[in-house]
Amino acid sequence: MRIRPAACAALLVAALVPVFTAPSASAAAAKYADDFNGDGYRDYATYSPGHSPGGGVLITFGTAGGPGSRTQVIDQSSPGVPGADEEGDLFGGVMAPADFNADGYADLAVTAYGEDVNGYTDQGSVTILWGSASGLSGGTSIPNMGAKKSDGHFGRDLAVGDFNGDGKKDLAAISAGKTYVYRGSISRAGVAGSVSTLDKSSSSFESGSLVAGNMNGDAKTDLVIVGLVDEPDNFGTDAWFIKGGTTLTSGKTLRLVTDYADLFGDQGVIADFNKDGYGDLAVGTQMYGNNKGAVSLWYGSSTGPATSARITQATSGVAGTPETDDRFGSSISAADVNGDGYQDLAVGAYGEKINEQNTEGGVHVLRGSAHGLTGTGSQWFARNTAGVPGSVAWNDCFGDTVRLRDTDRDGHADLFVTGIVDGSLRLPGRSSGITTSGVTSVDTGLVEGMLQ
């Protein structure tokens, strides 16, 4: 989860990190990386900027029927949490869940990338909050291995995975434009493993966001770093593949846009859209083509990322047309909607103009297939779709945050969509796809708290 600049009338958040944990070497490890109290149900972690001057994290504990009534709020004034609650810290602005110490309770890596440290403004900090039967309790600081400087924003983004394949969860974090991988074990005592620095020394590359997943089918998590290449004749935003292993290996790059991409707003996920056993990268770049937006695809193979493609609202079968400020790809989320084994992709376009104004918004659902993601069979939902509650309104920003999650556990992911004017919604998934039959209203914060 990352805060992004508020283009609409409310701060909405994004997520990058897959939360289902593969079996680890410890049989006690939590099944879900966001089950903080170990009861077998996924929980919700939402950035809570109004709770205290420095921000905080609101935890809503899950139940068999979805989010329950029990909540917990943690900030830097909570017992055992390092640091102090200070104005502008942005504690909770980025979050990544995992059972770092394999005790059966999911933990939560939380950044305060606006925190001032030792006289350096906005140097940033990263803390692990520890899971327990009663929820999150206490914390451990992660050492900043980056340059100690103002505006270093340690924790600008995070990603979790077993990057060296030893069965322990590792943490990747950005500091001062470079990416650092902290190898497990990570415990209340600190980081026991080594730390690797990932930096493209051959070019002026600045890390902006991180995506973890498995793109080559081996037993190690791979990492994709999305960042800015600032060179006079080679300016743009690239996705840089890092192959997991005992030694992390630099791989290919994919040009996403030949311009600056809003890395706080752009999204990335790794999911198997063509069901070939290899994870595929999807990255939304909402600023593509004068803010028309696009989703770039990089398909995995036994050697890592291979072929690439791009989907826009000009792609055959995708509703609408590319227009300035549509911001197609402002939020994306992957899961299997219709239960056919192919991962599908929800794509927000919160800037879509439907009646008279931009930022009325809508959501596309793209189907996975043997050919990957295409426009064939895609679905479009907006406030003027039959069965969708509410009215088309300026600044509703419908689709600014989208999530796919099977909350009723029927084997079909449901579509969750945030909206400001008429509220946020859950649209059920079925074998035929997403349906407007049985649409229900949901709390916006809970949608934002679905760490994917």
C-alpha cells in the first residue's frame, strides 16, 4: 500500500504487494500475510491520516463473513513502537504484510517516509509491527542502509518475498532512489541477514516503486523495480527485472513510458494471466499519452520476462476511447473473477468523463486467457451502468481504488470500487464475470485496507 497524491477530494491509497504466502519452511507460518491475529481470516490495514499528527494504521479484523467490528489503531505513540508521533511523518503511508518471524501471526512493515531523522528532513523510517493473538503489538526498526540525507524518503515503497529461496521472508525497501533487500531472518531483535543494494550504475536510474512475484517459475521470488531514467537521450520510466537467487541478478528492462510516470499513483502486480505457470507483470501508467493512461504487460517465462504488450482504451474490446485525463490504469488489481483459473485484471479510470466532467470515473475488468490479457470479454462499470447505485457526478472519482478479492469465498473474486460522492461498492463475482446483481455498499477505508 502506498499513499499517492490526492487527485480527487480524498486521500486514496494503492497497493502493490501480493498477500497470499506460499508455504514456508516453517509449518507455523501464517497462511495469509495479512492475518495479523492468526485466526485464519484476512484482515484490513488502512492508512489513518487524521488519527494523530504523524499518521497511523487502522486495523479491521476479518471474520468468516468479511470485515468484522473489531478494530485497532497503531501509531508512533503506541507502546513498543519506535519513534515519536510528529506532524508530517506519514506513518502508515506505505505498508507491506508478511509473517517475517514465521510464528503464525502476520506482521506489518510500515513506513513513515516523511519522518525527520537526526536533523535530516523527510529522511524516512521503516518499522515492523509484530502480529499476535490480540493483533499488532510493538515494533522493530529496520536500519536505513541508504544515504543519510534530507528527502531520502526511506520506505517510499516496500515489497516482500523470499528472494533467495531459503524459506524466510525478505524485505525490499527504497531509500534515496536506490533499492535495498534485507534478507531474513527478520525478528524482534532486528535483521539477521545481509543487505544487498540494487542500483543501475550504468544509467541514472531512480527507484520509484517495487513489485514482488515469481516470473520464471523457480522457488525464489523475483523483484521488479519501476523507476525513472534521467538521461538526456534516454528519458523515461522503466521496469527493471531482478532475478531472485542467492545472488540477486540484474535482468532486462521494459520501457513503460517515454516520459515521467507518477510513481506514487502508478500500480504494479504480478499474476499469471495466461495460466502457463509463470507470473506476468502488469503496470498501470495513468500519465501515459497526456494522462489518457495505459497498462503495460510483461509476460513471464522460464527465463523471466519475455514478450510485452500494452492495453489502452483503444484496444479492441475495451470500452470507451482514450481521452486526456481519463487516467486508465490509475489503480489495478488481479484475481480470478470467474473461476476459470486465469487471473483477471481490474483497471480503474477515475478520470473518465461520462456526462459533463472529468473525474466521474469507471472501472474495466479484463479477462485472462491462454493469450494473456486482451479486450475480449472485458467489462465496464460506471455509475450509469444498470444496477450500479448512485449517479454520475463530478469528482466522484469512481474507480480511483479498485480491488479484486473473494470475500464470500465462493471461488470468484468480487470487485470493490471506491467512490466519493455516492460511496464505495462491492460487485459480486460469478462464473459469468462481475455482476451488478447483489451490489452492496462498503466502507471506503476497508477497500483501501485490502492489501493485495
